[in-house]
Amino acid sequence: MKVLFIGGTGNISTSVSKLCVERGIELFLLNRATRGIEIPGVKLLLGDISKPEQLAQTLKGHKWDAVVDWIAFTPGDVERDIALFHANTKQYVFISSASAYQKPPTFPIVTESTPLYNPYWEYSRNKIACEERLNRAYRDEDFPITIVRPSFTYDTVIPLAIGGWNEFTAVDRMKRGKKVIVHGDGTSLWTITHAEDFAKGFVGLVGNARAIGHPFTITSDEALTWDQIYKTVAEAAGAEAKIVHIATDFLVKFDESFTGTLMGDKSHCAIFDNSKIKAFVPDFKATIPFSEGVKRTLAWFDADPKRKVVVEKTNEMMDKIIRAYEQQA
């Protein structure tokens, strides 16, 4: 099977790329090779997908069993991909987002039939618009789509709501005995998935003719409260999580960016029904508990101190919010 990944060396996609190679897929990566990540066994096509007019020679003569775009975020991106790959792929896989699911939710368990609606986060609305365009292309133009909606999948990022992800700020605060913010009362449930587990489900969809026209959610079945998540990270870091619970509304007043990431995502419970992916990929099972996976992530950061990016602006913002909250309490 001959597969093209656009991107393929990111937080989620690196694990997927490695598993594809392990399973004997002939994998090509189209990217600018700027991340410095080498994956043995892949074939690199140097190019910038944002400049499709420059890719004609690079892609000339190739026919694909599947094309996966890991870095499509807007309707313009998928419009470009439809034009580039309509005639030369048997499957086009779009990476959407579970944040596209209805916010606030009206039912506690999320399935692929949960409505797509997010008035709080432009990122999610763009993903929804991408899905709508691709579904039209499938219905009206016979473009062979599969849609995948990950949710908070981690490997080389810190899976915390504030001061995490590409930052080491929250972990650094824990290690220095400083307080960290958890939105709400810390009891809402959230699902976190290790990229290696996600890869097991995803690779089973690549080149799978039964998956054409379908959307899929791929997550762990482990649901943890936000307090449990922060305390597990702290324990893995050899520290204590000194948690301050602050209402999302209060946080949004200090920083409007929380409107999307919290009100449009993490302030709600996220429990997913994985029945569909398990039906299409029978050997899919998430086996890495968060307590183990986060140790691997922190070990990755420890391996290179330059990865431990502490953002002073985030520190100042967190200190300011905590002071204001405690003064009014």
C-alpha cells in the first residue's frame, strides 16, 4: 500500500508514521523537513503544501492508496487538497477535531452522531466547515473521504489545560512549589489519549475501503477528572500539584483566548463511545494509561532541556489571576 502524509512528524502523526512503516506500508512524507525528526523507512518529498503550484513536479506520476493531510485547518486547505488529489488517490483522510462536537453538550456521551456545533472556538468552526466541504465533495464529486476526530492526544506535548501543551510552564511551577490553575472545580471528566494508542486505530483506517464516507473518533476509554490529570502529571514530575480551582467565566475575563480552549472545549466533560472505531478496526485497543504515558512524555522533555520552554508571560498571567481570585474569595 502506497500512502502519502502531508506533515507526518508532529505530536500525533510521528507515532502514526512509525506504525505505518512497521506494518509494511510504503509511506511518503510531504513536508519542509524543518522539525529535524527522522523516521527510518519513510520516503521524503520536500515541498510546501501551502504552495501547491510548486508541487506539480514533486507529485507527478504518483498514485496513492491514501492521502492524509495532518495540517489542514481551513476550508481553503481542503479545497486545495481536493484539486490536488481528486484524480490520484483512493482515499483522502482529513484530521478534524473532537472539539467540533456540540458545545455545550446536551448528552454526556459523545459519538460520531453527536452534532457538530461550537460557537466559542474559531478553530473548531473551521474544522466543521472543512468537514462540510469534504462531505459535499464525497456526495457530489465522488471524492473518497474519511474523517478522523482526535481529542487531546499527547506524546511530545504536556496535556494540561493552562500552561501546558507546547509549554513546560505548568510543570515547572509544580516543581517549584507554585500554585497551578484548574478550571472549574476539577471534577469534570476528560479523556486523554497517547499518540501510540491513537495510531493503532488510525492505521487500521488507512486504505480501508469500508471507511470511505465515514467519520471516526479515536480515543482512549480512560476518563479522568482534571484534578486527577494534574495530580498525575505532578506525581510523574516528582512534585505536588498545588491546585487553585477557578471558574471558567472568571478566567475568560482575564484572557479571552480561554473562550475557545475552555468554554469551547475543556470546561465540558468529554467521554467518548469508541464502538465505531472498534467495529471497523477490531484490533484497536488503547493500552497506555495516562499514569504511564505522561512519564514517557516527561522523559522526552528531560532528554533535551531546550524542550522545557517556560513562558514568563504565562507565569505572570497565572500569578495575576490567582491573586485576583484569592483576593475576592
